[in-house]
Amino acid sequence: MSSESDSVATGLDQKGPIVVYGSTGYTGKLIASELERAGADFVLAGRNREKLDQVAAGLGRDVEVQAVSLDDQAGLHSLLEGCSAVIACAGPFHLHGEPVMRAAVETGTHYLDTTGEQPYMRLAWERYDRPASEAGVAVIPAMGFDYVPGDMIASLTADGMGDLDTLRLGYRAKMQPTRGTMLSALEMIKGGDVEWRDGHFEPASQTASRGTFDFGPPLGELKMTRYPAGEHVTVPRHVNTRRIETMLSADSFAPGAASHLMPAIFRGASLAMRTPLRALTAKLIPTLPEGASAEARAESSFVIGCEAVAGTSVSRGEISGRDVYGLTAALIVKGALIAASGGIEASGALAPSQAFEPRSFLQGFDRFSLEWRVTPPA
């Protein structure tokens, strides 16, 4: 099944502007462009006024700009007062995310972000679920490529299966990561992540190899490596499963025969990130290119396979597309526009599939070649 139109959201009546905090970064600029494309009412925000003005100047119309520091909680309150939603894209989120989330809940503003970091996602539920529910607003972390496609294909694949024994998600992605993604990845690969096992969180196995995953034609069975994905946090909110497994294909990092070396490389990198080498790596990353060019982005692609297992019954799903960062911007903008128009019925900390009905939400992304399908048990 594929999407039917080429607009992330149409016919939505905003109840207030949407704030983009962190709009001078690579993903933030894509989000600003996507909001402009949608004709939305929005505000560019962040810490550096000069950089914000530069982003605003590159848009096709006048856009309000506000420079507010993350340590200025009163300033963040003032920024969000009267706004309908805020998109947070200033990462790494374990360092920069919580002040915006807290200000959103305290001002009654819907909150969405682009995090891919498990600990920060858990913080959203553990610390802000009840306050957000009492305030009548939604807090929706991980509303980009990390992890809308995976969370929603899990929901669609598990639909009608009842209680599951296992839900498996296999990722294969060919893309050039941004500096922000690499900084977040340092936190992800050092360990300390969790897995959903026997109905609760358990410390994740740090074994690098994750066996194989059969993606079906044309990819077939691929060798997989450890991937501390966010679906361990989001999927149990809406799918009853005893266990979740997530993994990433080794050839996402290295082509051909070199992919067989990736488990060993991943294991070494994980150990290195628990030493002073992590701080050195974090200093080197900002010297790299900010992210891929528009042409390189368009050539990036992903496939996420899903298996929902209940006894001897197995349902299989797949979702695929291209331009991971462009899709991230389009996904979170669609979510923010729905939130800004009063289209989210639930409140509290929500997984993407709790906030939005997956079948309808995944429509409108043809320019990213976004397609999904589910094969129910025979």
C-alpha cells in the first residue's frame, strides 16, 4: 500500500503558531522549509540570533525569529505562550532536550521532537506523562525517521494478532548521517540501553551480532548487528508483546564482504565509547560536513522489515522509502500541523502510533517513495 497524495497535511486550521526550536541545525532547516512548503504559521527559535536570521532569510516569506537560551526557562515560557505546538530538533537530546519539553508541558503546548535516543524517550514517559496528561497536551518524542516508520509498521503488522510472543524489526539504511546524528549515536552505542523482554525493560545485550533477518525479495536474508532502537520504548505502548528485537543490517555501514567485519567493529566502537576516546570523538565530529547534499539525501534509502509472532502464526510487514532526513522533516511537520489544529485526541506522553492512526498518517509522502505492506498469517 502506498500513499495517495503529495502533501503532508492539507485543510488544517492552526490554533496558534508552531515553534521550531533548534531551527539552525541541518534537520531544523529542513523542517523550516517543510513548514513553509505547507503554508504554516511558524516561529524560528534557537540560541543564536544571527544564525536564525540567516535561516529566515533563506525562506520565501517573512518568518518570526526568537533567540532564547535553553537555560532561560522564563524565556522559553514566553516563547511558547500562545503557540499550539513546538518541534524540538536541538540535539543531542540528553544534553539539550528537556528544557523545551518542560516548558511545553508547563505552557500547555503540544511537544514533538526528532530524538533517536532511548534514554531521552524513556524520560518523556517517566517524567512528563502525567504532567502532560493533566495539562491536556501531547508529548511525542521520536517523531522523525527515528522512529515513526518502525513504530507504525509494528502497529500495522501486529494488528489483529492478539498478544504476541515476539515482535522483530530489521533495519537496512543507506544514508550519510548528519553531525547531530553522529553525536547522538555516540550515546547510543556506548551501552546502557534497554530491551523489552517478558513484559518489561531489561538491560540490553551488548553482543554485537544479531544473527540474520529475512527481508524477502529482493534483499533476502542479511547479516544483522546490534541496534538500540527506540521501538523498545514506543511499541509496548500500543502492542501487547512479551519481547521486542531490533537490529540493523551490517551492510548499512559497509558494502559486500566488508559487512562481515561490522559486528567486530561495532563491539570495538562500543567499548571505545566508554573511554576518554568518546570525548575526543565528540570534538572531532563538529569538524565534519553538516550533512548530506540535497542530491545525496535523495539517493539515500531505507527498508524496515517487521515480524509479529504469536505461537505458530507470523505476520510480516515492510515499510520503505528514501531521503531519510527529508522524510523526517515531513513526518514531524505533518504531526505538528495535526496537533496545532486540535487533531490529537489523547494526551500525555505518546508513541507515534498512539497519537496518529498509522494508515491515514502514512499517506501523503509519495515524494519520498514511502510504501508499506503487510502479509497476514496464511
